[in-house]
Amino acid sequence: MLLEQIRKVFDAGGLSSASIVATGWRFHVVVDTKAGGQVVLTRHSDNQVRFFSDPGTAIKLLHDVGFREITVDTKGWNAGQAELSSQ
């Protein structure tokens, strides 16, 4: 789901929570809908998952949308992979 769509659904009251999920050295945003589903934030350019190297950027984005409580899931975090990707 694009950021603009997440904003609209949030403003309409259709989202219940937001999470930042680590995958390797990157993070992505997952939001839960009140209907029981989950959606992932995607890039506008190609509709692929939007990844963040800095979780603070994702937190700011979700705060700007209106979320005041955000879960951060670091189970899949491996900061060492960033070094491998830059080589």
C-alpha cells in the first residue's frame, strides 16, 4: 500500500496498529487494518516493499501519519548484513 493510501485509511479510522519489522539490516512498515488484515508500505515507483536502512526514518513517517504507538520487531535484524551489502 502506498503512503498516500495508508494516510487515507488511517484518517478514515481503518487502521489499528503499525509495526516496523527488521529483515537483515533493513526495516519495513507493516500496518494492521481494523478488518483483520495486514498491509505493507510500498514504493510509489514500482509498488515493491519500501525498505529503510534507518528505523528512525520509518518511525518519523508513521508518526507523521498519526500513529502514536509503534511496535518494532527486531527478531530478523542482522546489522552485520549491511557491511556485506556495501562490499
